[in-house]
Amino acid sequence: MQVVMREVCAVITKGTLVDGDMVAVSSAPLLMFSLTECCLPEGASMIGVCVVDASMSCFQLGQVLP
């Protein structure tokens, strides 16, 4: 049995568009949002947030103690 390995040559999804030529065609933001919760030793929890705009190559991180 022969195993053939391939490399990733492009990532093209609505949230992770990385081809510069394709981004220039559309000015619409390409946003991704991530949310996670972490339990702290005191019994409280912390919520982490990340927002990525792939069309502008910027991201923002934050955390909240509810």
C-alpha cells in the first residue's frame, strides 16, 4: 500500500480567506468569533473572547469575569 501526502495549497472558506487577490475583490468584512469559558480555582469562571477580521488582518482578544 502506498501513502501519498499532499500539501495544503489554499484555504478558502468564508471566515479564513487568505488569498490577497480574492480579498481585494470584496470589501465585506470576513469575521470569525470564538468564545471559551475557564473555571478558576475560587469557583468563579472567566470567559475569553476573540474576534478576527480576516479581510483587514486584525484581531481583538478580551476576557470577562461574569
